[in-house]
Amino acid sequence: MDCLELALQLLPHRYLDRAHREMLSGAEELRLRTGQALTMLRLGREYPVPGEPIRREELLRTLEKATGASLHSASQALSRGYIDYHGVRVGVCGHVVCRDGQVTGFRSVSSLALRIARPCHGCCDEIWRRMRQEGFGNVLILSPPGGGKTTALRELIRLLSLSGWRIGLVDERGEVAAMEAGEAGYELGAHCDVISGVSKLAGSMMLLRGMNPQLIAVDEITQPEDLEAMREIVGCGVRLLATAHARELGDLRRRPLYGRLLDERLFSETILIRMDETGRSYQWRRLGA
């Protein structure tokens, strides 16, 4: 799957010439804002792309492409603030419509963020070597938003699966596996079973009841219900591989949800992803060591 090509096809036509394609080839995100020039993110920095400002009708046309020309049918997905387009996460900002305190959609849209996922075979080789040599329990991958957590999660799932581990993946947002017609858009190895479009708690229970996994992987622990899913997985004696937003381990401790997660010692190791202008580095740490 070429997520960059999928993302480019969502852009206004004037960005599809050779010069723009070459310029955008290393982009990790593309940002469209009404009245502003297109920008791209790479290694956490945002760069302007030469060209005319994005017009409101172009922004709406991009969103229509991403929803299959049916904004109404995608209203439930849009209420989460993003939609999935074949593995490209499209974040949405604008004037939100609420009913009974719940977001039901957008009255108008002002900006879009196209997150471009890429496989990164080899990025976790050193971490994987340590996991095999030193053993591992339940592993939590940490980085700030856009730091590469999902990419690292996908790569570790692939390496574990290729080594014979029976993996159950709860792909709530559809980003990790990018399933289409029952097939994963990314290589996940021969021993990975994917359930998508469902909450982490519900998906984990379905995997535990029906698929006999040795390890369950989930992306982005954010809700109290997610913590309950972690408890269920660990309580059943199944290994756990998960991600969370944090710059440092101390960031987790200061937030109530993650503080409880650490207090309950649901994880035994962390992988901290650091990012600067030269690239990403991966630091393995045993909790309590």
C-alpha cells in the first residue's frame, strides 16, 4: 500500500505534478487550511509548500473524496474528529455541531490533516534483538503525537508474527493494518488476526473469547475504558503491546489515567521514541529497574 499516493490523490490537482510529488515524497503529514498554503510535516517540523492558498471548495472536495462523496454517511466517523481513508487518517477541524452534549458532526470545515503511514522495516531491529535476548512482558510504546508510535507498533507486530507469535490486533481506527476486503494493507506476518472498527475493550474481549491470542496489540490508550481492556488482557495471562502519547515516562505519571496504569503495573517495559531533525531513536527501558 502506498499511503503517500493515496494522500496525494486527495489533494487539489495542482499538487500532482512531478515537482510537487518530489517535494512531498518525504512528508509524514499534509495540512490543508482554508486561505493558507498547503504545508507538510516531516520529523515534527512543518514546512510550507509553494502554491496558491487552499480555497474552501478545494478543502470540501478533499473531504468528499475521503468520504466517498458522502459526507452524510460519514457523519458518525467525523464526530470523532477524523476519518480513515484506506489507512490515511484524515483529521478534521471546523465548527462542530453538538446534540445533548455529544459531537454529531461539523457545520463547516476549516482545516484537514492527512497523516501518511509508512511501513518502516528495520526501525525496531535493535529493540527486537533485546526483546529476544532479554525476554519481555507487556510493552508500552511512548512518543508525542506524530512521533512514530503506530509505525513502531506495526513493525513489532510484524516481527513477532514472523517469529511465530500468535497476535491479536485491535485496530480501532483502522490505521495499523488498513484492512480492505479482509486483507491487511500492511505486512503483519502470517500469525496476526485483526479486528477493526470496534473499541479496544470490545475488540479485546472478542479476541480473547474467539482467537486464543498469545499477545494482543492496541494503539493509543486514551480512555478509561481502554484501561479496563488492558486489565482484561493481562488478567487472562495474555501479553500486551500498546502505545500512548507521552514525551517521557514522567508525563504519564502526571495524568490520572496513565498514573493508574503505572500503579497497577500492567506494563513491565517501555519503548520511548525520541525525534529530532536527524531522525528517530528508540530507547528500551524496564519499569522499576
